[in-house]
Amino acid sequence: MILDGKVALVTGAGSGIGRATSRLLAQEGARVAALDLAEPKLRTFVAEMGPGGKVLPVVVDVSDPEQVRRAVEQVVGTFGRLDVVVANAGINGVRAPISSLGPDEWDRTLAINLRGTFLTLKYTVPHLSERGGSVVVMSSINGTRTFSLAGASAYAASKAGQVALAKMAALELAKHRVRVNVVCPGAIASDIEQSTERRDVAEAAEPVAFPEGNIPLTDGRMGTAEEVARVILFLASDASNHVTGTEVFIDGAESLMGETGLTEDT
Ligand code: NAD
């Protein structure tokens, strides 16, 4: 098994990409700390994994420094080490024209998506640095390759910020043999719609859209969380031991078509 003996921490592990990643990393031999804000989702996931599932559920709000600090201490106290961190927790938040987007709405999206990623790195890096490790940051094609998701300025800004943070971290942590990479998925089927609030998005939209075939590689089928998890497994493992500071796009060429006026949340 690729991750035998390793310990991984995954945020947003109760659902979607985080859950699929936690499951795959555990199947490949890692002991996995599954962090999420939603306790019921974590409970369901742990039950699914069964006894001996090697999953430690930890309820945490990634935007709260004290909660993240305590969660990381709990994980390292339980498992004794940390090798892999997947900073995945995120929300779509409010999508609205800039003039009507509230400062609090902007702050909430940035707090969970960008500050949450910073806090996850901040408190795990000292442990990862002990023997080297791998960090995977969950960004998106939005804010990195596409800028056409109407009203998603806060989301796109948070996803762009994650890439800059990850590249700074990759250079800063190279001397500790900690690699930091970013995955940028296109449209992936998950529960993220539930964290989306739309308000007057038509006002922020440009009237351009591909009539069909937004995802060329799959004739429009959205990606799956498992397809993203397999790329994360590669980045988490020694198979990628010379790869750091880079984005990997997982989108079936969706983002290569330019500004397509996509309406899906990615
Ligand atoms: P999801 O809603 O299925 O899962 C997100 C998880 O994060 C949920 O379990 C939620 O409870 C948790 N979460 C939310 N706020 C949190 C907080 N403050 N603290 C801790 N946990 C919190 O969504 P998903 O699609 O699996 O999204 C995971 C990541 O992938 C996000 O960062 C998202 O931006 C990114 N992403 C998703 C897509 C897509 O199309 N689904 C595309 C590109 C990027």
C-alpha cells in the first residue's frame, strides 16, 4: 500500500472531495484524521469506514485558529506523527454582483477558504517539518484559469489566494522536505451546491455560454470526487517526490476553452 505507516489530515472530510480523498488515503494504508465542521457527516463517514477504518473524526471550524490548533494537537497526540495534509474545506458562499456583495459575505468566504487554508498550514507545518511531508491545497479552476462564474468574486479571490499561499509555502518549506502542491478541479459532483447562495447573479454575468459540451473530455459529464482523490493520492505519495509548488488541473479540459460563461460552481 502506497501510504503504509503514514498519517494524513484532511479538512472538509465529511463530504464530497474530502470524503473521497480520506477514504482513498485510508485504503492505501494511511491513518486519517478527518476534520469537518459538520459532526453528523463525519459520523456517517466513520460508520461507512467500519471498525478498523483507521479514521479519527475531529469536529473543527477551519476558520478558527484556536480550534485548528487544538485539532492538530489532538491528531498528533493520537497518531504520533503527521505526513500528509489536504487543505480541502471550502464553501461557495454568496454569489452576487460586487456592488451588492456584503463585506460580511466576502469575509466569510475568505475566512473559510483562504484563512482556513493558512491556519491548516500554520499549525501542521511544524509537525510535517519533523520528517518531511506533502501538502495538497484544494483550489479550483475559478480564480486560476477561468473568471466567468458570475458573481463569484469572493470565491475566485479565495481560490487565487490559495495558489499564491501554496507557492510561497512550497519554497519556504522545501528545506524541510515538505512539498506543497495545488489541485484545481473543474465541475465535480458533490454537496457544494448546499453552501451556495445566489443573488442577482444575472446582473454580473456576460451573456456568453457554450450551448453544450462544457467538459470536452467527458462530453459534459462532471468529474467525480474519486477522480480528484486519485490525483491527491499521487501528490501525497512518494511517487511525486520531486513535485512541489505546482497546480494540477483536473477538469477534462473545461478550463481550456477560455471564458465560457459557465454557470456551474467550480
Ligand atoms: P462539499 O460541500 O461536498 O464538501 C465540503 C466540506 O467542507 C463539507 O463537509 C463541509 O461541512 C466542510 N466545511 C465547510 N466549512 C467548513 C469549516 N469552516 N470548517 C471545516 N469544514 C468545513 O464540497 P466539495 O465540492 O467536496 O468541496 C471541497 C473543496 O473542493 C472546496 O474547497 C471547493 O472549493 C473545492 N472545489 C470543488 C469543486 C466542485 O465542483 N465540487 C470544484 C473546484 C474546487
